[in-house]
Amino acid sequence: MIMKKILILSWLVLSFYTLTSQNDINRISQEEKIYGLSKFWKEAKYNFAYFDRIDIDWDKKYKEYITKVLETENDADYYTVLRQFGALLKDGHTGIYLTPEYITDYTKEHLPKKWFNFYCSDDGVFVTSVRENIAEYLPLNSKIIEIDNIPILDYLEEKCYPYISSAYSHTLKSRCYNCLLFTIEKQESIKFETPDGKIAEYVFPLDNPSKFDEIKSFDIFEKMTSRPQEHSYTWLENEILYVDLAGEMGMHTVNFFQEHYTLMEKSAGIIMDLRNNIGGTSIGYLIINLFTEKDSIELISYTRVNRANKRALGAYADSTQTNYKYFTNQKFELDRFVSKNGISIEYRLIDKPIVMLIDSHVVSASENFLMLFKMLNLATFVGRPTFGSCSQPLLFSLPGGGYAWLSTQKTMITLEEEFTYIEPDYYVRITLQNLINGDDPIFEKGLEIMKEKLY
């Protein structure tokens, strides 16, 4: 499914951050560079759903980036600038990506050049892998304080966040673990607190770090890519049913609930884990029928409307007239979808306690699934805020083998309230030690909440 491809490509794009401007592959002409930028600008201008969420002069930014893309020395630099342009829209279903084949062409000859990786946990930003030749100077699990005398959070905001398309701080922190830091192009210093509490500083050498082996305390990306790919269930104590909705959302998810109806009916309560789900097809409205007494569910959204003749008439209208909205690209159309509940009331699991386990890697169709349970107050949410990307993206190609996504739909909870992301009812802190030990505090808290509901 599409979201599965995006998960893989998102990592490849993040890995692409580690490629320096020494890469000299130049397949994209100056004309194509302008075309790619212009294509994204045009599609966003007429189709992007969320300009009202951001303070931006889109035409002005487009003009600024014409110069920027023309000044890029190679394809790597070009896509770095293009990604930054896309990230200005600050939306989780909007961004610029590269195909695996294109990335492979770079990595065949140019290894990633990076001194260490880091992770943002609730207790700070920590070194999670480091080149072996400097490990004695920069120990694993050290807490980063400053880079080049800039506080680490300010540094991330300047160096990493501009390339991540999101408006939410929790999403930016969760997705910046593999951004461009400490390549061989610039000698930088780091101030940090060692695991035993000592404050130290280190200046990175100008050697090529790619020729040194890397040592790790844990690998967050490896954890993400090795997670289960199929739905499964496990019986826990006290007849609690744990359902891991790993993999993708689709009709097989509906089939899974149908096939395991007897188990769910028998259970005292259900814990559903969405943290291993990568999105897919929005089928939540088919599953929610099993858990609600409502005989129908209404899904509401808005999308942009472009009509050439009304736009032309709007050029002569004032701001109080409808056609003016067409002229200023502010006209939206309401889309209502009503799903009838075909499940007999006696078979619905209406009073079944449900706990949802969530975090910032829950995206797209997974968030749509959760939104329905949230709207109808059918579950308790435990964990961390979700990614924030519940829209319908427009897909289109870009020069040099890349492509872009663009949010075209405002997903609504009510006629007045837009979906942003799912906030947990119980927020769970995650520390570096949790990650190193392989602990799962979100699961533990979810189980605790379920027990409280039952007893």
C-alpha cells in the first residue's frame, strides 16, 4: 500500500540528509530544477488544504526559492532545497521524496558521512551511536547540551526541523533522529554530559567518519523497520485481549475483526496497539460499527474547489461575494459520507472496555481509525500524541526520479472542528533507559488502565 512505501521512502530521505555536497551527480538540468520547484508551487497553490494554518506568502517564497534551486551545485543539494520548500507547508501528508533507485545510485559510491546519531527522549537529546574512533571522547548515551555553543534544541530547530513537514513539536522531535549533523564539511564542537554526570566538550576531527565502524546503544530506525507486519492477538491476564494491528490498514483489517469476533466477544476488555501500523486504506468506519450503538456514522471533510469562470468573475467581485473566494483560492466544498451500520444490535460489542496504545509514529489511515473511536468516546487513549497526517494526499512526479505528496482534504471531526492529531488521555514518558532496556512503558500503562476499568 501507499503508506508502506512512504515509510520506507521517509527513511531513505532521512538517510539522504547524511550525503554531503561532495556528491557530484548532476542529472537534473537548470530548467528542470525550476520546473520541479514550479510544479510543487503550482499544485500547492491550487490544491493544498491547509494554508489557513500557516502564516506564509506562498508566491513570495516561490520567488525566493527560484534563486536557491538555481544555486545548487548538484542533485543532492537540489533535493535538499526542494524538501525544505515543501516543509514550509508544515503538514504531515505533504512532502518531497526520492525513489529507492535514485538513493541507491548515491550510496553505491558515497557512504554516509556522519559522526553520530541521536534520539530525542523525554529526558533530553542523547547520543545513541558513535564512530568507534571517537567513542572514548564522546561516550554512548551522553546527553547533548550544545552544538557550537548553541543549545541543542535551538540547534535542531535550525538544522533539522526545516526539512520535516509538520507543525507539531512532538512530531518534529520524533522524526529528527537521523537529520544532517556533523559531516566532514565543517568542524564542529559538542558540549555534553557523560552517563556518569561529567560535563565535557569535544571538537570533531576533519577526517572522513565513514571509514570508521559505528557502535550503538540502540537503533531507533532498526526498531521501526523490524516491527511486525501482520495483525495478531495475544491473551493477557484476566481475560484481556491484546490486539496488535501491525502492518497496514485495509480490508484484511476488517476481515481480521470479523474472523476474531468470538475472541473479542469473550474478552473482558480489548487493548488495541496501533504503534506498529503504517497506515494504508481508511477502513475505520467499517470496524467502528462493531463497537457503537449508532446505526450510521457520518464522515465530514472539505476540499479545495477551482472553477475557471467563477475565478474570472471573482476578479471583479469584492470580499463579500462568493466568487471572490474562487479568485483568491479560498473556496472549499463540503463532502459528507454516511456509513450505515449493517451489524445487528445484539452482535455489537457496545459495552466492551477498549484501550488504544498510540505514539507519534501512528499516521494517516491509522489516525483516521483512531479518530472515529475518539469522536464516539469508545476508547481510552494511552501513550503519546500521534503524527498528525489524516488527509488525502495528491501524488505527482518531480524531475530526477523524485515525487511529492500534497494534502488536499481537510478531515473534520465536526463541521467546525478540524482533525489535527490524537492526544492521549494518559501521556506516557519515555526515557533513554527505557529504550536501552527494551522497556515498553506505554503497554504497561495501557494494561494498568485496563485493569482499573475492569476491577
